[in-house]
Amino acid sequence: MFKRILVAVDGSKTALHALDKAIELQQLTQAEIFLLCVFKHHSLFEASLSMVRPDNMQIPDQALTEYAKSVVEQAKAYATDREATCRGFVKGGRPSKTIIKFAKEKDVDLIVMGSHGTHTDVDGMILGSVSQRVAGRAHCPTLVV
């Protein structure tokens, strides 16, 4: 049925619900689970435009990478507590495009993700959510939880 399942995680409760579904499928199919946390890339120029300027300015991508790594580690621990195995990855870029590209690269045959993540802003309502974009453009089935 499924050999490789990609679960997009962002630290939200819906992402954990998606991981629960992927774990259920793993128990049925012995599929490999990939966890992916995508952070939006910010340039130093974008960071320099901030009104808040700390004394020791950290490159935004470094901070976001560390946060994304912690999200993946928490999801891995959550899966381990449920006797599931998975591999974690962190990527920078536009979330929907990055998820789709990663799924193709890893020859994933199912993407599982939450219906909405940690951000619920006006852009999400106007442009459509990441899960909607992924479901509409992915090369494989997408289960939105």
C-alpha cells in the first residue's frame, strides 16, 4: 500500500494529529515515515529592516533552523513514545513548494499533514493554506487531518 509517508510538522496540534494517522498507517503497512519541518528563508536584508535590533544580531535562518530542528526532535520523540520509527529533516523555503519537492525527491507515496498549522493570518485566508496548495499540486495522495 504505502512504502514512504511524509509528515509535515510545524509544532502545531494538527501536525501531531497528522503524525498519529501516519503512525497508524505505519503499523498497517510497515511504511517508512519522514518528518519534515520547513522554515521560511529570511535574508539578512529582511532582518535588517526589523524595528527591533538586538545587540548581537543572529542570522534569521540560523535561529529558524534551530527552531525547526527542535520541532522535528519533538515529533520524533512523540513517535518514539508511540513505538513508531521515523527520520527527521529540516529545509528552508516556501513550505508548500518545499514539501512537494521533498516528497518527489524521496519518492514518497503519501503526504500527511494538518489542516492548518501554527499560523492563521489573513494571507492564509486569501491565498489558501499550505495543506490546500500541497494537496492540489502534489504528485501523490495527500491526507489532510
